Amino acid sequence: MSTLEIRDLQVAVEDKQILRGVNLTVKAGETHAIMGPNGSGKSTLAYAVAGHPKYTITGGQVLLDGVDILELSVDERARAGLFLAMQYPVEVPGVSVSNFLRSAVTAARGEAPKLREFAKDLKAGMDALSIDASFAQRNLNEGFSGGEKKRHEILQMELLKPKIAVLDETDSGLDVDALRVVSEGVNRFRASGETGVLLITHYTRILRYVKPDFVHVFAGGRIVEEGGPELADKLEAEGYEAYTKASA
Ligand code: ADP
Ligand code: MG
Ligand code: MG
């Protein structure tokens, strides 16, 4: 069973300090939601954990099963069992969804999956997410709708079977049907109890479908309040105003 431990993490972007000491532990089988106003640093946390070069670690540690992943390359992080779905996935011209996913699985496992086995897993994953078969041959992210990007993100997660998954704004830009399909995907994925999920969101609506075990409120680059799922209901009713004032 895996544990992701973020210890006093401090991150700067272009000499501007954004994260000011984040502490958070996510264990396999747990779903944590990070919620907070725009600009509070939620995506910065995801990018820093992912190893995006623009985000400079100025202090703290991120441990996956005791290993400091901040020392690892992006591929090594994936191989260690970390999955990071980014808020704005890039377009890769000339690379099909199918080829991209096979390379991603290869990078995460350290060896290529057998073609037949991969094709079978891909089809099962696409069926479960109500993705049309023709999608696999399309170019990665080229002309994808918001819903297609998110479905692709969840498909990728299901194929990679990470120990810990970090999903940033998985619910943004989704209509209700797509939100339901994506939420079911996350729920199916976490049902094994072997994966920890960190769901980062500005909105409370995905939390109606994916019930978190823990909710953390982010403001001014740190966690300012923590609680159970009832905290999400409180935020839905009252918004973030109380926190933005306190951290300003
Ligand atoms: P959230 O995801 O909570 O909306 P972000 O992490 O995106 O917050 O942003 C937090 C702060 O960091 C904002 O003030 C934003 O302008 C700044 N920031 C984030 N990423 C970058 C970047 N790549 N370049 C410059 N500033 C950035
Ligand atoms: Mg934002
Ligand atoms: Mg964000």
C-alpha cells in the first residue's frame, strides 16, 4: 500500500513564492479533495509534484513510499507510480491517442505492453468511458473538446494503474453527462482500494459524484482548513470568501 507525503512544500514561479509550506498525506484507498479559490496555488502544487521545469522547489519534500520524488525525472515519477493529469494537456501533432497511450504505459512500466493485450485494455477502457472506437486513431489533443480531453485523461489513468493519481480541474468544462462518465471512471478506479486519489478542484460539483474522504481548503499557497466531506458542502453554500479574506 502506497503513501504520498508532501512535507512543508515551498514552490516559486519566476521568483514569485506561490506555495508557502504545504503538508498533506494521501494513502492508498483514500480520496482527498483540494479546493480553493482561483490563484490560490492548486495547479502549482500539481505542476510541482509533476516536475514541470517552470516550478522551482524552494523547500520541503514530496515522498512516495519514502522516496523523494523531487529528485526523479518526470518518467521516473511515472514509473514510481505517480499519475498527474494536467489541467491543459498539450497537443502533439502526428501522434495518435493509441500510440500516445502505449508509450505512456511503456514509460510507466519500463517495458512495452504486448500489442494484443494493450489493444484489449484500451478497448475495455474506452467502452467503460463511452468513448467511440475512432477516438484511438485521432491525433492527441488535436481539436479535442473539453469532455474528450477529460475522458482521455481518465482513460490514461485506468491504463497506467498508478499508486497515486493527482487530477487537476478534472471537472472543468464538462457538461453533466460527461461529468458523470468521468466521475464513474474515477470511482471505478478507486474502488480497488489500492490507489490514492488527490482531486484538485475549484468547484464542488464533482464532489457530488466522487465523495472525498478528506477535504483541504487551499488559500494563499497553503492549506488553511481541513475536514471531511461535509466541508465541501459548507464551501458550496458559503464559497471561499472567508478564506480569501483571511489569507490576503
Ligand atoms: P489555482 O490553480 O489555484 O488557480 P495557480 O497555481 O494556477 O492557482 O496559480 C497560483 C499563482 O501562481 C497565481 O498568482 C498565478 O498567476 C501564478 N502562476 C502559476 N503558474 C504560473 C506560471 N507558469 N507563470 C507565472 N505565474 C504563474
Ligand atoms: Mg486557476
Ligand atoms: Mg488551477
